[in-house]
Amino acid sequence: MIEKSVTLSRPAEPEALEQLRFYLPYLCDQVLNLEIVSDSRSEFRYTCREENSSSRIEAIARTLLGQQEKSDVEFLNQVQTRTAFDNRTAPCTCNHDILPELLNGGHLISFGPGQYGMGNLFLKTFKYFERECYRMTLKQNPQEFVYPNLIPRNLMESSDYTNSQGSGFTWFTPSPPGVYVESPEHLGKPAVCLHCYPHFRERTIPQDRPLTITTQGRCYRYEGIEQFSPDRLWEFIMRESVYMGTPVFVRDSLREIETLATGWMKSIGLRAWVQQAGDPLSVTNAGLASPENMPVKWELRIALPASGTSLAAASFNYHANHYSKPFEISEGGNSAATGCAGFGIERLTWGFLAQNGLDTEKWPEAVRQAI
Ligand SMILES: [Zn+2]
């Protein structure tokens, strides 16, 4: 382990240093600890694994602080941020559209756009993915909670979710006898982690006992009638793991769950890969220093051979202080970092069936045994 102390060429704004504290560990897996020297606006200390990673770490730090040198731009544009899982060469035994078979065989029952009932083989496969996702999340020793499907509008507005995500919400309005409700106050939660932040509001997370949560529930995303298909449902089941603690803890937890998930995908032979959602880290992008431009979301994508497309079945998200700030969740005198990993159970099921078809004799042994 190497300890380094960095003195900046000029003092940085406190907000920029706050940004550095959240994003440098996330962008550089090599960073094991990071401390902004208190009362100094031009010094920070970090610990890393190897001496030869320090030039990259410090180039990214200068970029985050808007103090990059010309050499940083050239250097960072050559450096891949990290190598992600890629199993795109895996063979698929099914290349045709399985939807007619699923409907005819009563495996899926259509009730309207984006609304399917599940039975027979689809349900069995769904239950396999649901069970295995749960088992996988338990490996990180989480606390488990069950939250309502509805979430009050004001909790969503506290974290700016409703504004930043724009539209696509499903509003719930009760209908008490004789009362006309003009403005709905509840919506179907668009992600299952969204109750965790108000749940832990105003808590201090002990540094030696960071928080890992697992929860599963029903989510609602309305993306337009013409967008709906069995891989893009109006309502669906999501399993999530949520992490709260230091930036390094959240990063390591996200990497760990991603490794568990991709190991599982490989073991059942799925043609799948992990890719960054949104723009990759690039210092020619002058806006890198703003949180909206950080490469903080990675997706597990599963190929759909019949259509030549793919679907996002899971995502690994680093929120920095986006939720901890409005809900005042802290750690060591600072806003805590948070992150989440979400798994769409119907999407995993759909991706698996699209690649393997409905003849279980042709399935990978492990899944055939388990359903
Ligand atoms: Zn989430």
C-alpha cells in the first residue's frame, strides 16, 4: 500500500473538493482511501495499491477539479476506465421470436400494453431468477426490508427524482366516496431503492458498520404504449441492493455485486456483457467536472438474438451524495455515499428464454435442474 500526499497547483473550491472525495475513488479502483486535508483547499491524501497507478489517479483528480494539464487530456483519453465483463461470443440455441409460443402455451398471458400474467415455463424460469438474485444479494450480508409499492410524491420531490427523470410515472389516486382528487399525491415507485433514503433519513452510518440493504418489489415505468413489449413492461419486479457508507465502501460493494452477477451469467452461458450507460469518461468533455457528466451507471445487457438487439437486465449505479444530501444521511462528518444495484427479474427471464428457447432439453444443465 502506498500513501501519497498531493498539493494542487492552486486552491480548489470546497464544492470541487467534495466532488473529488466522492468521485475519485469511484473512478479509480486503485484508490483505497481518500482524505481532504482539513482547512486546506489545496491538499489531499490518498492510499493506493501500486505506485504506478498514481499518475492516472492524480490526472483524474486534476480533471475533476478543473485543473487538468495538457498532458492529462492526452493521457486520460488513452486510458480505458476499466475492463468490463464481455460474454458476447457465447453461442445461442434459439434465434426465433418466442413470443407467439409463450402466448399460445399460456406461459405469458397478455392483459394490455406492458401487462402480462405469468404461468407455466415463464413463471418457473422467473422464479429461478428471482431466487438466485435473492441468494446473490444475501452474500453481501444485507439487512432486508419490504417497502410499499406506492411512494408519496413529496419523498420523490425531496431527491429531485420526479424533476430529473421528467416523465414516465404512474400516478395513484384513491377514490374516496364523493371526493374528487385533482392532484395525485402518490406514484408507483419507479425503482425499489427509493424508500431506503427516506427510511435512513438523518442517520449517521458508522464507518466500521456501513449499510447494505436488499429489497424487492414492484416497479412502474410508463414509456409509451408503442414502447411496451415483454422485455419492457409497465410494471415489473425488481430486486435491489443498496449501499450507504464511504465512497470506497460503496464502490467496492458495487464491484462485488457486479462480479457475482457476471459470474452467474457466465456460468449459465448467457450472451451478455456489461457496458457503461451514458458517456464514457473523456476529458475532452469540458463538463466532466459536473456530476451529471460522471460515468456512474453501468448496465448488464443480454442479447436478444431474434431481433439482433439487447436489453438491460441489471444496472450498477453510484449516486455519490445525490440521495444522502437531501435526506441528511451522513458518515464520518460528511454526507455518506450511496449506490444501488438493480435486477429486473422479468428481463432476466426474457433474456434467458430468448437465447435458449422453450425446449428445456436444450437448456444449460444448471438452470434445467433448478427450475
Ligand atoms: Zn436503485
